[in-house]
Amino acid sequence: MHTILKSNNKEVIIGIDKPFVMIGEKINPTGIKKLGQALVEKNMEYVKHLARRQVDWGADVLDVNVGHPQIDEAEIIPMVVEAIKSVVDVPLCIDSNEPGILEAGLKAAPGKPLVNSVNGEEKQLAAVLPIVKDRGAAVIGLTIGDEGIPPTAEGRLAA
């Protein structure tokens, strides 16, 4: 079984018998003050720099996380996606478990994106999966259920 992610002009195939897919995770303001400040200021030049650098270093897909307490994430994520699309052509991974942010990011993302940070909590699945299905996106499922992270591998798979 394979999963095919798409940007405007590029396909990335994920599968057990396919080459390793590198996902660049630097477009995330957690721990990167300069990016957080750029997002607060709506300055997309640093975002573009990070996108180009990660692709130059071999990233096949770019993770997009705009989680920051001083911004309206649903407002800023389309700007970030547009900035990335203007400088690189790789599939995107929208990294949020908030339905409004996820929907805004997916609407701006070209092709078939990936969604990160979807956990096994029933409430979240009910809110997020219809958005993912409507957009035809692929999903990275986190092994976290209603009771948190299960202590065993079997429990994580069941989550």
C-alpha cells in the first residue's frame, strides 16, 4: 500500500517499499523565536528562507505549524502556505489538530497534502476527519487516545 502526496507539480510516494521520505519540520515557531516574531509581524521572508533551506537540504515534504499564542493561526496559515508555494514546489504537511486552522491550511495547500497531529480521541476525530476527507488529504495518526498516551505498544496501536 502506498500514499501519494502532491504539490502543484511534484509527487511524493510514501510506502514500505519506497525510498525514505524526509519531512522538514523547521516551519514551527516552537523553540524558534525568530520564526515566532516573523509570524507575529506577518513577515513571510523568513518563512520563505526556511522553506528554501529545507528543500535545499533534501526535504521532500514541508511541515507547516503556526502555533503561537500571539497570532490568529487560522488567519496566518494561508499566508504561510502561499509564501512557501511561492518559493518551493513540494507537498505540504499541515500540522494542527484545531479544525479551523486545519481547514484554512488545507484550503491554501495545493495538490494532496498531509495532515499531522491527528490523535485518536473520538471528539477530535469527529471534528477533523470530515475536513481531511473533504480535502482528500492523507493523515499522520498519533497514537494518543482519550486517556492519553498508552503505556504499551499494543495500547498505542489500539488508540
